[in-house]
Amino acid sequence: MLRKALLLGLVAGSFLVISCGGDDSLFDQSPSTNPDASVGGSTGEGGATNEGGTGEGGASNEGGATGEGGTTSEGGATGEGGAPGSGGTPSNGGAPGNGGSPGVGGAPGSGGSPACPADLLWCVDRCVDITSDAENCGYCGIACTTDAGCVNAKCECTGDLLMCGQKCVDTSTDNKHCGACNHPCGAGMTCEGGECSCNPGLDPCGNKCVNLNTDQNNCGACGVHCSQPCQYGDCPVATFQECLPKPSPFNTCNEYCESIGKACLNTCPGDDGGAYGRYFDEACTQMNMTTGTCSDTIDGSSSIKGFRCCCE
């Protein structure tokens, strides 16, 4: 009791001392106006009346931090926590990918050819002997012509026919293959017995048949050229006659002209030379010169191959 009495005395004494000092602040009961006295949450601050600010939601789908109540000030109201943040808009997933097209299966393989005996070959629908089959001669699909047979895997003509190119021909009568393949007969000729023969009324001159009665380049004989039209095998003017080989079968041009019923001229019309012409070739187309008289011996150097006498 004594201790309690002493304590009360000390308190009373202290009260009197403070009152005498004139400081009324300890007894001021007015509300605090210090804004720091009550702070709201991190996103909401206490108002002037010490009310907590409203919290705003954070971005990116995160909720805003909850406002914290302000500290209790003397006489001030407790600050209210901020409103919780609202969630962000949920993102939509991407459109699903489309599947790839299914792969196409390969064509089915064909079966192998049926087995044939060792000496035969399968051709389309049957086994054949390609050494003798005319439709498959030597190999499948190689067919011989109707007049040929397959012999030892080769198409060969039957009888007297001869294979010329891709067909069988009779070379004794074929004008394109007379006597042999690719040996044609000339104009006015016919293949007879494998030889080209002139048709009736024509005579052979070189590789063609001509009418010696009217041909101006072969008038009366091969190679006799007339400056005038040929009449019944005769030139109306004197001209060099047929080509004579070397050595000449006639000694002089007089002898030759008489043998054909004509007379020799020492100089042919249009020529200032002699009674006969000398030629470098046996067909008498390449003239060397004209020379001699009707009675001179027909002759020439080693380069001369033919002669023509001038007859009328």
C-alpha cells in the first residue's frame, strides 16, 4: 500500500509540473492532418480522411496488389484496402494446322512373262521360234513380207526373187532392179531377162534409147550431131559422123564415108580444119582438133582415144 501511495504521489507531481510549463500539446485531441500518418496499399493511398485508395488491377493477366490499410492515427479512420485487380483478357489459341494430303500409292507391277522352252521366246501372247516365225523373225514383232519367209532368223525371198531393200523383186523384169538391186533402166527401156532393152523403134545410145531417124544429136548413129534437123537418119549438110575407136577400123575417111553411103569432105561446114576430128575420150565428146584429108590415114597420138569423119 505504501508503494502504491508513493507512485500516485509521483504521478501527481509530474502533472503539476507539466501544467505549469504552459505546453498544451499533450492535451490536443484534434485529429492528425499528416498525410503520412495513414498510407494505403501499394496501388491505393489513404485519402485525406485517412481512407485507403482503391487498388487498380495490374496488366498482363496479373491481379493488382491488395491495398493495405493505413496505420491507425490518433483520431484518424483506418485506411481501406485497394480493390483487387481484375484478370487480363485470356489469349485465344492459334488455329489448328491442316493435315497433309495422303500419299498416292504406286502402280501395281505387272506379272512376268510365262516361261517358254529354251529354244522359244515369249512374244505378246505365245511362245515362238524366232528363227523361223515369219511374224517374229529374229525378234518379236519383226515381220517378213508376204513373199518372203523366215530362215535362220532372217527374212529371205522365196523362189527366184531377190531381196532389194525391204521387198522381194524379180530382177529379170523389174525396171528399177534390172539384173541386180538398184540397177534401173533408162527412158524408153524395158527390163527383159535381167537386161535393159530399148522399146521397138528405138536404139541404145549410152544409157538411153533414141530414135536414130530423128534425133539431132544421134542422127543415123549415136553421137552424130546435125546442125540442121535430122531427116530419116541423115543430116542435110555434111557433118562429123559416128565416133570411131582407136585404132580406127577404117584406114581413111574415104573408106568410112563410102561404108555408110556418103562422100567424104576435106572440110566440114562450119569447121576450118580437116576431114576428121580427133578426141581425147572414147565417146568423142572432148575434141582435140580437126585435121587431115579424106585420103590421109586416120591416126593420132597416145592421148587420142576416138575419131569422127566428115561425110555428106
